[in-house]
Amino acid sequence: MKTRSIVLNLAAFCTLVVFSLSCTDHEGPAPGTVRREIVAKGLNTPLGLTFDPGGRLFVSEAGSGQFNSQISIIENNQARPVITGLLSAKDGPAFLGITHLLFANDSLYFLHGINGMLYSVKASELNPAQPLGEQKLTSQFLRLLWIA
């Protein structure tokens, strides 16, 4: 019984290590090789960036602890919301809300860390003239594993 427990713990640890090593959205270029440029101001706790297939830049904003976590498109140095009104929360000095973004199969996928949801929306529905709310998004609950 003790051997089985050790094997299960070891398997879980190896899975965690492989997952951690395969996560590439936090990798960065070598120090000194980055050119910084301000592309928009007035963002509310920006956390994630992605480009759609047409080269348009999208940014996730965690918000300020109210229902103001959102995703904005950056056009002509202006941030224009395309998805609005998602939950934001304050956790000590940090704010939590929408985090990771990814365009795939003509859809935008994004994670919301507070409610454990994976959301998606067709890229063709993203329009800054008519921002979408949570009720217009496809969602799937994810089981989250917290390791303390």
C-alpha cells in the first residue's frame, strides 16, 4: 500500500514537471534583445497578449476588483473593448480576472482564473462597436488544481 502511494505521488510529480516544462506562454527572449514600445495607454491591469490570424493585437485586462475584467483590441494606439463585464477580484496587491488568450480555429479562447472557466468566441463576432458580455460567450468549467 505504501509503495502504491509513493508510485502515485511520483507519477503526479512527473506529470506536473512535464506540464510545467511544456508551458511556453511565459517564455521570453534573451535579455537585451527586446525593443519596448508603448502601443496603448489606459489599460486596466493588462495580463495577456495575443494576435489573431490577421495580425490584430488583443490584450486581456484583469480589471480593478469589480465586474470590469475585459478583452480589448489595440488599433491605432487605442484600446477598444470587445468583451466586457467579467468578474475581477483583488488578491492582496494583485488583481485577478481574465488571463491567458489564444486564437485557434477562427476562435478566441481565454481563461478566467476566478471562476475557473474556459471561454471561447468566434473571431468574426469580436467587434469594438458592440462589445460582448459573458452571456454571449461559449464557456466550459475547468477543474483547477491548486498546489500550496
